[in-house]
Amino acid sequence: MIKGLPEKLKELRNKYGFSQKEVADRLEISPSIVSGYETGERTPSIDVLLSISYLYNCSVDYLLGKSNEQPPIQIDTSKLNDNQIQAINVLIESFTK
């Protein structure tokens, strides 16, 4: 087990609003394996760690506790139409002013 990894994985999954099944589908593994990673019962391979870093837009160093730089949140807009995306952009702009 990698110290702190289970907590980071669960925190990132919740931050992105994914279920364990959604993470499993995106990583092409079973939900029980994702659960094992989050409980510390299993340790992801280097290939899976790299895939997780791509999924959460963070470095492997962050996952391994070698960096404290938090990844930015990204919003998946692939299922939204142009009007919905524009509305989100306007909302974000209003929060940043």
C-alpha cells in the first residue's frame, strides 16, 4: 500500500463527482478493484496510476505524495449542448469577478 493513496483516490473521485463504477468504466477495470484501491486493500500498477493521473488531470507524483500541487477541476461538457456550455461559462465568469 502507498501511504495516503487511498485517501487521495477517494477525494479526487468525489471532487470530480464520479461513482466507483464510473471510474472503473473509464479505467477499464472492475468497480471492486477501484474499491480496493480506495480502501488500501489493493495497490494500482504503474500503468493504472498513469491512467488515474490522466483521469484526474494530476501528476503521478501528486498521487504518490511527492507533490502537494492540487489538480484543477475539469468539467466534462461532452454531453452538453452549446447553450448549456455557454451558461456554465457565464456562471463561472460571474464567480470570478
